[in-house]
Amino acid sequence: MLSLFGCGGCLSVTMVMFFALTAITVAITLGSQCTSNGATGGTPAIFGEDKGKGSAASIPTNYLKYYVEIGDLRNIPANVLAGIGRIETDHGQSTLPGARDGVNYAGAGGPMQFLKSSWDIYGADENGDGEKDLYDPADAILGATNHLRGSIGKKKSSIPLSSSDIRRAVHLYNPGNYTPQSNPYARSVLAAANGYDDILEVYQKIYGDGSEVPEKGDACSASLNGSGSFGQRIAYAAAYFAKKEKGTPRPPEQKDTPTPYSWGGGTLEGVGLGIAHGSNTVGFDCSGLARHAVHKASKGKIVLARTTQQMWHGKIGTKILKSKRSELAPGDLVFFNSDISHMAIYYGEVDGVRWMVEAQRTGTPIKFSKFDERGQYMGALRIEPPPGMAGESPDTGRE
């Protein structure tokens, strides 16, 4: 690859989008440009010219995991995120001011080098601890995706990004007084991204086939083939409360009367009063239903966190990337919306239709819904059975 800052050449960019494994990486060919790297309102570069380190194997494994999984979640190429992380702080490894604490000469801080003004707009709480911490790698990388998408007016993950979108988004991350085509920061990031075009292969070697990534510290790590009869128990436990409607599945047991949605409603043992606008309704909200179903199926041995975000960011369950939606199994917990604000329980395929059980919103009952008709799917969690329960029959889990 030509030097990023060699004089006398004109900029020529060819971006080729290609699929490798199940996610996206970007290949970039760069010409040369005689200029210097400057920054104003973005996140000033610490390293300047860079071509990456030749392989994503050089990326710390926690950062690599975040680049791939958050990139998959937000539909942004993982190697582009890695390119930004490399240029800004060498994936949090830099010892220069602002990388791990404080701010640098331009007032930027954290592994993805956010200015306070930018973090106030794009900051995120990826790890679910209730804080938007720009020094936390997961929060910072998710914040970077918010910046990349938000700066070009394509906030929703469902909106595909073109080659020019990616270049413009990287440019706006640190625009200086340049155009997207002349910006040396963008050139440097995309060159680094080229060096990480094997990021998905490296990820695969570390985490298996890339369809599921074990959450560290989880005592119940799921197998690649689903949780079998235990997963079916979860599905049946949730389906017990689904309203009986023509054309929907018929689980072994099902209530005769509808169970209402209740915001904040539901307990480990069953229906319960909600809070706020659900304070007068006995029922479930979406996470309350999932929490009860898993608790019931596990005979009280598994207690999930209370909210959808807490479940998604927690240590129980194995994440299934959204690109592996064809491999869902009964009992998988499926999550929706870029802010992980809704979830359901995947029931399985019946007569060619894939169904889920959900508590959708106030004014509706717990019901079966067609999974493939729902947009903004973000991924799933698979819950492994507690020791000794793997072979139990897939009944409803009810006494």
C-alpha cells in the first residue's frame, strides 16, 4: 500500500464491500496525498499515519470481541471500528494522556477519543451498568457507532451503509478542515482497517464459528446446537400465557383467558402488578415474561436480570449474532430495537411459520407473533439448562 502522506499523488479510493463469515469488513485501496493530519471538533488522532499491524490477532481480545459484536449489532464493518480504535489509542493500549484517564491536548478522552461535547450526544451504556463511561471500551465503541451513524443521519442499524457513507462517517469522526476525500484522518483509519481485514477470521478462531459468543463468567454456557428440551420448556412456559387465537400454535398447556401486558409486571413465580401506567394491571411486560419462563423451566435455578438491557448485557446466556437468525432454537430469548428496548421468547417453527411469544405493549395481551415479520431484530440469548436438567422432557415446566 502506498504511503498515506507521500507527496505528488492524487487521492484514489476504491471501497469494496464483501461478506466474510457472517459480518462485513471493508477493503480500501488508497492513493497518496501530500498533507498533514489535523483535527478540530472530532477525536484527534494520536498515531497519525498507520497501516494497522497486519493482522487482527494483534488486537486485545476484549476489544476484538466488542468490534465484531457491536459492529454486527449496529451494522457497521468491524474492521472500520478497529481502524478507529487503532488510530486513536491502539485499542486502549496507548500510555499517552487521555487514553485511559483524563484528556489529551485537544480535550478528548477514552479509547475512542471522545470530546465531551460529542460524548454528551453519542455516549452509550453498552455494558448495562447504568453509566455512560467513555473510558469503558464497550461503552466507547458503541458510542463510536452512534457517532458514525448519527453524524450522517442514519441512526438506525437497519439502514445499510454504502461505501461513501462509511468514508463520510469516518471523516466526520475527526473532520478538521478537510473534505471526506482529502481528510488524512479518514485515510489513516481506512488504511488501518485494511490491516484488519482478517478480523472475522481471528474472531472465529477465538470464539468458534462466530454464531455464539460465550459470556465470560457464565456457569451455564450454551452449546452450539441449542439447549434442546430445556429450550422447549422455556418456550412452553411462556406460551402458557399466550392468547388462544386461530392460526397460532397450540402448546401443551395454555390459559383459557388472556393475560394482559403490564409495564413492569410479572414476578419469578408468575403474573404480578406493574408499575407506573401498569400499576393497576396484573400481567407481564416483555422481560417479566421471559424472566418467569426461564425461572419456571429451570425449576428456580436460573434467575435472569429484570430488564431487557440488563439481560442482554448480563453474564447469563450465550449471545447469538443477529446474522445467525436462521439458527434460532425454541426458548431462545430474542431482542429488538437498537436500544434493546423489547424482547420475546422464540417458540419455533410451526407449519412453515416461525413464532415467538411476546408481551408487546399496553392494551394488548400476551400473544404469539410471527418472528420474521418483526423488524429491528438485534440478536438473541440462548440459556443452557442447569446441571442435571439437560435431558428432562420438554413439558411446560409447570408443577
